[in-house]
Amino acid sequence: MTEGASARPLSPHLQIWRWTATMAASITHRATGIALYGGFVLLAVWFVAAAIAPGPFDRISNLFGSPLGLVILFGFAWSLVFHTLNGLRHLYWDTGRGLAPKTAAMTSWLVFGASFVTAALVFAAALVTAGR
Amino acid sequence: MTTRATRTFIAQRASAVLLLPFVIWVVWSLAALAGAEPSQMRAWLTEPVTAVLFAAFIVISAFHMRIGLAEIIEDYVHSGAKGVFMTLNWLAAIAVGAAAIYAAYALAFSS
């Protein structure tokens, strides 16, 4: 970043700020977005395998039940729920509302809490289904 | 009147809204499939309605995630590598979307 034309100053970065809930939610929104990018690549691979490679499809599907598979599935489910709920928060902001610091901090906590509760409930429901 | 940036902004929001019902459906369905045999999962994906909805979910998501990652690249990559990353991002999103369409076609509509 020192070469000629692009050597313009940048705003202070992450490490300089005191942590806040809004900041954590913003970073988590991006992190879950990147995780979901990877998740959708896997989802597409699984979908294609169902169509053309029955052997690998069976192996991937059986992996879902293993401890590692459950961790990945929970991570995917929570990421999807968090990104969706925080996305709703973004859509609400787009209407010009909910932007006051206190409100934004409160909704950050709300989204963190609700995403964990929802993902846990979905997972509990899935485990009940699996034990049918 | 609308610039490319504005169109991208709107496309990001429109795809987000469109994805909401799909997310509920997918989370619900995958939870219901927990513990199922691979053959049962395959049978579910082979139903034409599921195949089409699942492909649509992945295609809209690929569209949405391409914009999201492009935003992150624009924020953090300022060197000449930016164009390379932007191109790779496009290619990955297109590959994911195309793979989903192909899978849906092969599962539910061929033979």
C-alpha cells in the first residue's frame, strides 16, 4: 500500500477500537457470510454427487452423522440463522430506523441470542427426528 | 439515473428478501432429514419440486454471496490482485449456480 497513486491514508483499523456489540455483530455478519460461501460450495458438491456419483454421495451423507459432521452442520445452521437474522437487521436499517447506538447495540445482542437459541432448537428437533 | 453501485445495492437486498422463505424451508427440511439413510435424502432431492426449489435456493445464494464477497474484497484488497480475486469470485459463484442447475436437471428431469 505504499505505491504512488494508491498511497492514500486509510481509516484506523480493527485493533484500535474498543469492542462493542454492534462491531462484533458486523464482523460476525461478514465471517458467517464467508463461512456460508464455503458451505454453499459443499452444498452444491453434495447436490451434484446425488445426481452423478452415488458412492461419494452416500459417504458424504453418512459423514453428516459423525461428530465432525455434526459440528460442521451446527456451524452451517447457526451461520445461516445468524446471517439471516442480522440481514433482517440490515434491511430494517435500510428504512432509516434502528440506527441509534443504544438501539443498534440492543438488537446486536438480540440477534446473537436469538441465533444461538434458534440453531439449538433446530438441532434438538433434528436429533429427535434422527432418533425416531 | 441508477448507477452500477446502486443496482448492486438493490440486487443484494432483493436477493436477501427472496432468500428468507428458502432459508426457513431448507433449515426445516434438513432437520426433518436428520438421521435418514442417504437413499432417502437422494429420493427427496429427486422429487421435481425439491430439485427446482433447492437449485433456486443455491442459485440465488450464489448471486447474493458473489456481491457480499466482492464487497469484502473491495474493502481489503487494494493491490493489483483485486481483479484476480474479483474474477475468481465470479467464477466460483457461476460454478456453484451452474452445478446446482445441472444437478436438479440430472436428478429430476433426465431419463
